Amino acid sequence: MQTAIKRMIFFAAIIAFWELGSRMELWHPLIFPSLSSVFSALAEGLQDKTLIYDLIASFKRLAVGLAISLVIGTLIGILLGKSKTADDTLGAVILALQSVPSIVWLPIAIMWFGLNEKAVIFVTILGGTFVMALNMRTGIKNVSPLYIKAAQTMGANGIDLFIRVIFPASIPYVVTGSRLAWAFAWRALMAGELLSTGPGLGYTLRYASDFGRMDIVIGVMIIIGAIGMIVDQLIFQRIEKSVIKKWGLES
Amino acid sequence: MFIQINEVNKQYNDKENQPVDVLKEINLSIDKGQFVSILGPSGCGKSTLLSIVAGLTKTTSGQILIDGKTISKPGKDRGMVFQQAALFPWLTVMENVTFPLKKEMKKKVAETSALKYLQMVQLGKYLSHYPHELSGGMQQRVAIARALAMNPETLLMDEPFGALDEQTRSRLHLQLENIWMETKKTILFVTHSISESIKLSDRIIVMGTKPGTILQDITVDIPRPREEYKKEILEIEDHIMSYLKKEIDKVVSEELEYANSH
């Protein structure tokens, strides 16, 4: 309760400062637009459906890119977790690639696929794949040897042991990996859209900036941030919490 | 002889790559339906021996025969219960117990069989619970039901009640005794508790440390239930203690030596 009140006062102060500052012309509206003009820009975008189309376009790419990155990441992670040789060789490469921001791949993606949607999706895939792979790998490696021994005494081995015990036992890491993959893919997608073509939230952001519509710029930024927060807190953190509880990992 | 342990040796390499004897020349014959405890201080290799019988650990030399067949890998003829329940947290109690049965029978048949054993450990009302919703004692009972559900000839138990509180432990002792009398399984029960081994078993194999060897093979000839025979229990306890005293002193002096040298 205390925290909620503190937060409300804090945000109210920021909003009041923002709106009053704009009205008293402490800064030029081209540098930073007023809150009310941002809201009316958002309302306008929703009414003529351009923002809706942007949202749908961005989410389509995200869905495709994230799905592919989760599948590839899971497969690479399993390979790294199960094979020492793969871990020593490919694992080192994945670890290095993980530290390269995925937007860096855009120029090469444009060369390969052209300045179109495919290049953006490619960058989104790279954004999520490596972090998913590394988490999956850790998950497989951290499966309690006790589970494996117990399953072996019950006649499980080989692929059966993997599907029924090792993979489910590493689900907590799969969830964490997916959550991070989503966050990385979302950032990669926005960067990709900013630098390539539309429609999409990122593209609209640049387009609005080119035409000096700072109210739309701020509005779209608020949407991007809000989506990121909602998906993370409402979906992933909830799943993560319930999995941690069920898998008995609570400290 | 049902279980035959012949000349089993087990070595492993320590940090300096020197071979260390864990088990040395273990010979043991166990009759079908016997309840045998393997008793010894920590580090005597009793859990390693059980793990070898389970097929989870390889011997350095020697062999183990069950019903005339050499053991080389784990099998459903030997059910194992560990110190931790080792239940799968993503499965319900029922799903955990039917885990070993999935491949060989229809779901309905497996569930009927699982229910029988869950009722035997008095958990018939917790079928759809998840392991994290159960107490430690209940989890261990599910693990026992799971091992029994595949109807193995032999039940291997590695300090199964070691992590439980005293009251829960004595309750489970009674339950295990009843299950043993009802199902006529051959049970190999690893423990470091003298009173536990006397309470439960027909025969106690006392083991010593460094290297792990069999010191004494003691037959417990007290009628069941054994609570009423306090005098006889004490006699056997003293008898075992005379063997273990030296071993425990050995462990203590080694620990002191280690503490002083570090």
C-alpha cells in the first residue's frame, strides 16, 4: 500500500510538471510536446486506425520472428547441453554472438534479403535465438542427477528419458529463456523497423520524426514501452512465478 | 540364493589421480523375501554398494547376480527409493506413480495398480496433488508407492527416512514393515541408524570404512512387532556397537587429523 501511494504521488508529479511546463512554454513544443497533445495524437491514430495497423504489422513480425527464434534456440540449447563437443565449439561462438546487438546484423540482412520485411524478421530472430539457446543449455545441464537416476531405475533411457524427464525438468529455464528472448526480440524488432520499412510502430516513429510530429513520436514510444511492460509482467512473470513454485525452486 | 554379490571391488580416482578403495572384496548372499539392512558409518561405501545393485554404478571388478542373471544396468526388477523422494515436480502424485508403468500397460490398468499402492501408503486421497503440496514424509511415501508400482522383486532403499523427523520416521517404519509382510519383497535397506536396522530387518550387514568391507553379518531373531522386546533389541544394539565403535573412532580421528592439517 505504501509503495502504491509513493508511486502515485511520483507519477502525478511528473505528469503535472510535464503538462504545466509545456503550457508555461518552459521548452519548445518541437523539443518536447505537451501531454495533452500526445494524447490527442494517440487518439487520432487510434481513430483513423493507422496505429492499429502499425501494431498489427509489428506483432505479426514479432510472432513469426519470436516463434522461429524459440524453436532454433531450444534446438541449439539442447545440442549444447547434451554434447560436450558441441558445447566446446559451437557454444563458444553462441556466447560471442550473444554479446553482439542483433541490430548490427541489419546491413548484412538487407544485402541478403533486400530492404523488406524479411530483413527485419531476420534481425528479430537473431535477437531471441542466442539467449534462448544459452538458457536452454543451462537448463539441461542443471537437471538434478537424482531425477535421472530415479528415472533410470524405472526403466527410462535414451530419448524416452529426455522427453519425459530431462526436458520437463528444465522447464523453468525454458520459461526464463522465452521471457528474455521476447524482450530481446521486441527491442530488435523496433530497431529493425526504425531503420527499414513499414508499416510498423518503429517505422511510424521515424516517419513522424521526419515530419516533426513530436507528439506522435512520444505517443508511439509510450505504446512500445507499455507493450513491453504488459507482456513481461502480465504474461511472463506470472508463468515464471507459478513454474518456480511448482518445481519447488522457491528460496 | 536370490541376490548374489561376488567379490565386488570398487575404486575411484581421487584428485591426485590415485586409486582409492571404496569397496573391497564384498561377498554377500541374500535370500528371496529377506529384509536386509546395510549398516555403517558415513563413507563406508554402503550407498555405493546399493547403487551397484541398482545398476546405476559400475563395479571395478566382481559381479552381482539376481536370480542367476548378471546385473549391468538399471531394471524394473529393482525398485529404488532414495533419501530425497526424487518425485517429478511437474507430475501429480498419480502421474508420478504411474511413470514406470506408462509403456507397458493401458492408462486405466496403470492407474488401478498405482491406486492400490498409494492406498497402501495411505495417500489414496492425494492423487491429484503436486509434490510441492505434500510434506517430506508424504513425498517419501509416494516414492515408495512409485517403486512398488512396477512390482519389482527387490526394493532398494538408500537411507529413505534419513531426512525425516523422528515421529514421521517411526510411523513410516511401521508402514514399511506392513508393506514388506504384505508384498514379500526382498528389501535391501541402507542406513546409519542402528536402532532403525534392528527394528526393521531380519539381517544386518555391518560395514566398516577405508576401505568399505563387511565386518559382521548379524541375524535379528526377534518376533514382530518388536516394540515389546526392548531387552533383546538392546542386546543386539550393544553387539553392533562393539563393532562400530572402532569404525566411528577411526572416522573421528581422521576428521580431526584433517582439521588440524588445514
